[in-house]
Amino acid sequence: MRFFISLIVILFVSISNSYASKSKDLRKIDKMYDDGLLSRAECVKAKKKILGSNSSPTCKKTSTKKTENKDYSSQGTAFFIAKGGYLLTNYHVIEDCDANVKIKYNRETIDAEIIANDRHLDMSLLRASKIRNNKFLKLTNSEPEKLQRVIAVGYPFGKYVSDDLKFTSGIISALKGPDDSSTMIQVDAALNPGNSGGPIVDESSGDLVGVANMKLDASISEGTNFAIKSSTIENFLTANKIKTSTTYLSFGKSRDGLLKLLESTTVFVFCN
């Protein structure tokens, strides 16, 4: 289950046989959709959690008030991974965007082309060819380790809270994902809607160890979040003929150096 749906369940869905309770939950989901925090697909999925998988709920905009968030039909995080303006994000972040993907870079709105999608892996390769940015994240050459300190980077809740890039820290909790998936790692760094597609890096080196992807419902488990492994990302890039850069020796980065790297490589991705 994608973490943005899990959060809706956590915050707003209290399953009940009461019609009044269901109606209240549905109104809250409509409010989130109206405020631009959910895409139409996310809104429908959330309502199905209440009404049942066989239901056919609808989501419609009702507010006429214009805000920046209402202009986004989908939003998340992306980051530069190679020279030439190549970026990575989750497929589910841009799947409803058609060809209308954009990023915010240095306060400018830039068009991004979809180069490749992997629906099964839930990864998309983008390119913002107008950007001449030689800074990008490097894949770690080390296998992930339990208790390894990591930082999750992204735009949780899009720009609903603020347009500032946000960071959470934690550890690698397990070396497999749901259903014993060897393509993922489990982390306890907090992930929220908008973190999708964002980088998870080693705390000391800044090397990419994973891409934020999903979380378990907090009613089942707290802090159980998952990221796609860097080795899996490397295979995805290689398959799409993108030359990857890995760090064989890492001497660590200062806090200021790491901050500058992450702020120059991580962007807000969205579509109208």
C-alpha cells in the first residue's frame, strides 16, 4: 500500500459501521482533495478504503478559491542522478501527468520529459534538458547495513506546509521490503505524502542508498517505511542507458556540505 494512502487511513479513516462516521471521513478526504493534497486517483483509493473495493466513488473539486496547491493534480519529490538533467522519481508520482511533468528548480518552473517508466519497480526517469546542473547524487557502492544512519529528503505534503526542502533522519531497519522483496530496504526515517520519489542518503557521505516509496499503515506498525535499494536503481538506470556514478571511497561530508548537495539536487515535481 502506498504511503500516501496509508497516511489518509492513519489521519482520517476510522472504519465504522456508522453512516455518520463514514460521511465525516469522506468529507475530510474531499477536503484534502479540494486543497490539492491528493490527486484524483489518490482520493478515489482513499474513499474505497471506507466504502469497499467494489464501490465506485467520485472526487470533484468544489472550491473556487485559487491556491498554489490546488493547481497540482499530482506532486512529489525528484532528484538529479546524472549529468544532462536526468532525474529520478516514483512512477506513481507522475503516472497521471501524461506529458505535463514539471519541476521547481531555483524558484523557476521547468518542464521535464518522461524518458522511461518501470511500473513494477515504481520508478520513472525524467530529463530537464534546459538545466545545466553538474551536481547530482551518487549511488553508494556499499551494501546497505542494519543500523546504518540515513536521511530522507523531500517535500512532504508538497508545499502545503512550506516550500522549504525538508529532512528526516533514522536508520536502516531491515534489508528486505514487503513480501521479502530484495529490491527494497526498510527505514524508520519518517515519510509522508510528498516524500515519494525522494532520495534517502547515507548520513555521513551523502551517497544514495534508496528512493522513498511506501509505508505500512500506522495502525499496524509505527515507523515502518520502505525505499527502493540503490542497487535496484542502478539496474534501472543501466537498462535505460544512463551512465551511473558510484562512490568507491567516501571520506564523509560536513553538515554544511551535505546540506548544499541535497538542496542543489532535490526538487519538487508536479503536474497541473
